[in-house]
Amino acid sequence: LNFLVYYYFNLQLQRYQDGFRGNIRKEIESDKIRREHIGFLEERRSLFLDQRERRRKEGLEVY
């Protein structure tokens, strides 16, 4: 009987640890995606500002 309790406990512990690792992996993935997205937005913003600067120099937009 003791053996069964021990086995069951180990099984649950293993499952819990696997779930924990899975969650950590998911968080790392989503963090990577978020960072890529932020980089993309910053890139677009700098392109937009460059364009605006260029138009301002050409006298097309006045600020």
C-alpha cells in the first residue's frame, strides 16, 4: 500500500513539474513575440519620423 501512495505522489509531482516547465516555456515564447512586435513598432515609428522629416525638408509639411 505504501508503495502505491508513493508512486501516485511521484506521478502528481512529475505532472506538476512538467506543467510548470510548460508554463515557463509559454512565457518565454510570448515574451519573444512581444519583443519582436515592439521592435517592429519602433522600426515603423522611426520610418514614419524619417519620412516626416524628409517631407518637412522638402516643404511639403509644415509644423
